[in-house]
Amino acid sequence: MQKAIKYLKFVSYWAIILIPFSIAIAPGVVNTFIGFLFVSFLARKILTRERLFITTPINLPFLLFMAVSFVSFINSVDYGASFRGMEKLVISALLFLICAEEIRDRRHINRIILSVIFGAALASFDAIWQVNFGWDFIRGNEPIINIGLTRATAAFPDANVLGVYLSAITPLIIGLALFYFKGREKIAMILAAALATTGIILTFSRGTALGLYVAVLFISICRRSKIITLSLVILLLAFPFILPMTIKDWAKIGHYNPIVFMCNTDRISVYKNSVNMIKHHPIIGVGVNTYSKNYLKYKLPEPDDARTGDFMYAHNHFLHMAGEVGLVGLGVFLWLLFRLFKKSMLIYRSLKDEYYKVLSLSVAACLIAFLVNGLTETSLYYSRVAMIFWYLIGFVLALGRFTDGKKA
């Protein structure tokens, strides 16, 4: 029995390490590692008769969110889809709870960071290859062309989805590169950060760029780095002048409207239709995991240059969530985020080891990048990348065990 427990621990340990890297390859690969993690963890808990899950500050709001989602079945037009939505929530809960408990020591953390770096490097190098040779070397995807720009997707289904993945992990690399490592390690981390940033640039995803910018600005302000903060302000001011000419011409067509520039006219139509959906079902929504199935019903008249399909995602995970589980569900989720970031900042202030301090701040920045990116993408509802959000939540909560300095 002890041998079986040791083997199960080994599987959980390495599954957690390999999940961030495997996202860059294919959904089947990452889902396999997540499956290994769940089975090995639960089997070990049964054999050892230990308490199943630890207590975290977001357990209660997450349970309430699941309860509201279940109540939203009342309005569901497809119970099968709604049950699959509940299944996704269970998977999300298992992922952040297991990671929060199982990430235990510095060596484990270092290996996770290497996995993040290699995942970002693989996706970014694949993006560079794809733009130059017309196909990515993992899955053979061709790049997409928008307004004359070649946009990299790497092994992901869309350039914006690649952007969600890279922006969710690149702040971790940048934070450690700028504020912790020194000498050769610093040079190596800066090169890794530059490669990941190149991958982000090649997506030409505005939401991704905004998410990364806000995340790095957050780190620099918290670390009180005047030089980096000033550099970011200068970059923002120079942004209109360094854009490719095709983007400048496209922005001119939209009369330099910043909302149109960030969202496109079709996204604006989706937002209006989403608000209309929420108006009709403001309390508990139209039913968890049924936004796309209800979208046509709540479409409003659209301009010719802003027409949308009959089955859409909201391209904003907050509007998408409010549409599916109502303003009550959205409110509970915002409460969850409040408790999460309150706890993460408490962990940051309580940590004594500089490595863990910078790491906790950088992981919090990753979560911020993900959420900011979700203002123009339905990041939480893209199954290919949604798990990285819950994984990062478990990661930042796990760092709370190092606040007493005993394991530093």
C-alpha cells in the first residue's frame, strides 16, 4: 500500500509540472495529464483516508457560483449542455484545489516555472516558424490573415487563443527576469521573456497586448520601479507611431475610435446582443453553458458592417457569464475574484523570501493579464486555455504555505 501511495504521489507531482507545458501542444495531451492528476490525487486520498480537499478563501464563493449555475438550469434550453457546463466547473474546482495543496516545495516550484518557460518558448517558436514557413510544426496549422496581417496561431485554433495562453504565463517570466534573477540566469530569463513577447506580438491580438501591458505595469508599480513604470508610459505614448501601416490604415477607417479599435464593430454588436440577453434574464441567466444556443434568440438588428453569426461567444467573459448565470452568478464570481486577490496580496506582503515574493506577485499578474484579455475574448469559456486560469489560482494559493519562512 505504501508503494502504491508513493507511486500516486509521483504521478500527481509530475502531472502538475507538465500541465502548463502540455497546453502548448494539444488539448488531448493536457487533458491526459489533468486526468492523471485527478485520478492519482483522489486515489491517494482514499487510500490514506485523508481529508479530501483543503480550505481556501475562494471555496465558499466557488460553491455558491456552482449553486447559482445549477439553479440556472430552470431557464436552460439544453440540459445536456448545462450538465457539461457543470462538469467543467467541477474540473476547474478540482484543478485549483489540488494545485493549492500539492505544490509544496521550492524544487517543485522551480520545475513548474521551467515547464511554463518551455511551454511559452515552444508556442512562440512555433508561431515564428508558422509566420515564416506558412505552417506550424506541431499540428500543421496555417496562419490566419486579417487586414493584410499574417497572424500566428501556432498549435492553437485561433490567434487570439494563442494570445490568451501566452499572456497568461509571460508575466511570470517577465516578473522573475526583472525583479529576482541576476547574472546569467537573468540574461536567460530576459531572452525567454523576449521570445514569449515575440509570440504575443505575432498574434496581433489587441486584448492580449493590453493584458500583458497591464500585468507588467501592475508588477512594476507594486515593486516601485520608477524606471520600468516610466518606460511603460513612454511605450504607451509611442504606441500609435510604431504600429504597422496596415493597422494605422484600418484604425483610420474606424475614425480612430478607441472602442472600435479594441473591439471591432462585430464585437460591439455581440456586446449589445449580450446585454439584451441579460435584460431578459437578469437574475439567473439563460442557463449555464447555453449562451451560444440562445444567442440567435436575442440578436438585435445589426448594421451591415457589424453582422454576427447565429451561434456566438460573447467575446467578453463577464458578459458571457452574466448571460448564462445572470447578474447573481456574475456577482458571486466577482466576490470570488475579490477574495482571491485580497489573499494573494496578503501572501505577497507576508512572504519573507524574495524569490517567493516576486513569484507570488508575478502569478497574480498572470491572473490579471488573463482577466484583462477576457474583456475582448471569452477566455474563461475557451476549453483549450481556461484551465490555465484555475491552475494559476491554485499556484498562487499554494504559495501561502511559505509565508512563515520555514520552507523558504
